[in-house]
Amino acid sequence: MKRIAVLLAMLFSAVLANAQYIYKAVVKDANTNETLAGATIKVLGTALGTSTDKSGAAVISGIPQGTQIIQFSYVGFETRTDTMVFPLTLDTTAVILLQSAEEESELEEVQVSATRSTRTIANIPTRIEVIAGEELDEKGNMKPGDIRMLLAESTGIQTQQTSATSGNSSIRIQGLDGKYTQIIRDGFPLYSGFSGGLGLLQIAPLDLQQVEVIKGSSSTLYGGGAIAGLVNLVSKKPTEERQLNFLLNGTSALGLDASGFYAQKLKKTGFTVYAAYNHGTAYDPSDIGLTAIPKFNRFTLNPKLFVYFNEKTTLSVGLNTMTEKRIGGNLEYIKGKGDAVHSYFEENQTGRYSSQTELDYRLNDNEKFVFRNSVSYYDRSINLPGYRFSGLQISTYSEANYSRTGERAEWVAGVNFLTDNFSEDKNSTFPLRNYNYNTLGAFVQNTFNASEKITLESGIRGDYHNDYGFFFLPRISALWKINSHFSTRLGGGLGYKAPSVFTEDAERIQFRNVMTINVNDTKTERS
């Protein structure tokens, strides 16, 4: 009898050791609670595994007895592993919740200041692309002297060279000429009109926190000039943790970029300082005697002071200063060996100086008032054999806006006043192309959650131009969140562009023989 009992015990143990079990699970998104079809489930250390069906459910059979590690994975989500002991105490279907991956979460949390909204990029009806974080650092390290590469590698954007000699470039959004794209910095229009010349070549990315690109009309908040879209360059701000960055870059074409950025936030004050020196050597890789890269030297200094009066009130005052001299053309002339044969050159001398002041007063948790002002001074001269074009642009921008955030809707309303005065130097008998534009505008914008899946953004703007009269600019866009992974946007609006001699075509010929604009014989472009 004892032998039979021992044999039966051994047989029972063998059966248990070879027993196999079934595991059932449903995989869902932890944020939306939606099921995830196609998620992968594996029993680590074995060949067992499967994928979830359309309902997010999966069944794995043949799991050995004992401790097993089950792995759950899905594209765009963090991988999860659970340790389980088989047989399970309860024979039920497990609900597995997967968290979005960190990169996805960071993207969702990016706030866009160009829309003057507190919403993240995922919840804005306007079509926006944001370049920030590691992507901004990577592209900035590849081309630290300017932002052409940073913008050119974004979808729907092209940077087009307008001068083979100076290397000047313009930005195109959705195929439209550069004059239809507005470039602003921290909400200030510092690169418009005459000052838009050489702008892309003179902005370095090291002191930028992010670059916001609005593709499509942005007339409601920024006036009619943003017909194709808008690029907002957002500067870094001081944080509790001190920031110190240095960049030293050399190129095979004997170029040099040396820049530094420092920021620190104290109890009641904070500051940022950016300084840079950029040098380019005249370069002729094709050995044709003409420069493909002009010779240039550029110095930049951008200090900014922040004053935190209290938790509700912040004042910031900053300066942007830049001087540059660039020359391209015949290589022998640039080397100082010019003669009757080697005599062609194009020389640009630029001085760009601007001040920015912003007062941010928070009335309460939901309401805020902002006043901002900028004054810009831009001096540029273009010299060629037997020809010179030079002038001075002084422009100002003032704005006051009020914003309110509610549970379902956000409101932004404000007024702004823009002046743009250009005075051309008398270098020949050709008529001077001076102008003095003043534009007074008022705007209202509303962003409304119509439902959990649909968000609407609408706005109106009225501009009065001192030479071309009044313009009414409505705009509307919509966001439809199809599910947690797919969404679509649709929008449109009106815009206008006042006539100007400062276009890509005029820049290409250095403004030679470009006639003055007769207000009585011209009209604004409408879109």
C-alpha cells in the first residue's frame, strides 16, 4: 500500500508539472480607455505570444505552471511587464492599461504662444507645427549660424535663395512667395518690410526655446500680412535651474560659429544673455572664380531682463542688437586683388537694433491682461560696382490684449498699432521710394469645445491702414478628433497685403530700377 501511495503521489506531481494554463486579457489606452487592436502580448522566456483582435482582446494558451513574466507592447505606448503565478487564483479576463510613450506625452504638452491660448498643440484647431526640444537642438547644432535648415526640413515649408552673391533667402509656406509669410519674435513683428532682408541669415537658434509655424491664414491676431502663414520664434526664459550653453562650430568651408547663452532666475528678477560671433570665408567649391558662400562677419548681443513684482505681475525688457558685413562676388576682388577683369562684388552692411517690452498681469486664475511694445531700427546698404542702395527703417508695434479661459471656451480680444517708416538715402537721381505706413487694428478670437471630439476657433479683425483704408478679416478653423490617434483640421480666413517695393523679385535685383509705389494707382492684394 505504501508503494502504491508513493507512486500515486509521484504521478500527481508529474501531472501538475506538465499542466498548461490559459491567459485572457483586454489591452486599453490608459488615457482614453479605448481598446488597442494589434497590441503584442508575449510570455518572456517562451515562444508563446499573440496580438489583440479588433476588440483589444487576446488569449494565450499552453502557459506552463509557475512564475511567468508577461510583456505587453504597442506602438506609441510604453511597454509593460507583469509577473504572474500560474495557475491564477481567478479565471477572469485581465484589463491591461498602457500609458502613452514619453515622446508622445511631451508633444501633447507643448503650448503654443502664437495663438495666445493656454491650450496644448493637440487641442488647437489651427494647423501648427512646433520645433522644440531635441529636434531644435539637433538642427541648431547642424546649422548654428542661422535658422534656414531648421525651417527647410519642416513639411510644407521651403527656404529659397534670392541672391546667389549674398546668399540671401526667403521662406515660403504652402508655395506662396516669402512676402506672404510673417516672421515674428515672441509676438513682435521685427522682420517685416525692409528689415525682412537677410532676416533668415541673421537669426541663430541657440537662444530659442521653440519655433512655432502656423500654416495658413493668421490674420485675426497678426494682421493681413500673414496670408500664407506665420513663424513665431520663441526665446528661452530664465528658470529656477541655471542655464549655460556654449557652442563652437567650424566648417569645411572655413566658417566659424561661436556663441553662448546664459539664463538665471532669482527671487524677484531673472535675465537671459545671448552673444555670438559668426564668420564666413569666401568659398568657391566649383573653382569658377565666384563665391558660392560670401565672406561675412556678424556680431550679435541679446540681453533680456525679467522683473517678477508678484505672482500676478511680470515685466520683461529686452534688446536685440546685430551688426553684419558680408561681401560676395569675384573671389580675386574679395581677396584684395581686384582689377578691370575681376571687379564684380555685392556688399551688404546691416545694423539691426530693437527693444521689446512686455507687461503680463494676471487678474485671476482665468483672466490675464498683456501689454507689449517694440521699437525697431534697421539700417542697410547694398553696394555693387557703380550702384548703391541704402536706407533706414524705423518701426514700432504696440498692443494691449485681454484673455479669458473658461471650462469650454477661451476668449482673446485686443487692439494694436503698427508704424512702419522707410527713408531711402539719396544715392542717385532715381526717385526715392520712401513710405510711411500706420495701421490700427482690433481683434476678437474665440476657441470653443463644441463636444469632446470637435473644437471650433473663430475670430474677426478690423484693420485701418492710413493709405489703403479699412479691412475686415474673419477667420474660422475646426478640429475633429476622430479617435485617440487620428485627428483632422480645416480652416480658412481672409487677408490682405499692402503694396511694397521689398519683395523677393526686387531683392534679387538689389532694388535697381524698382519704381516708387503710387497709392492712387495701386490696390492691396486680397486673399
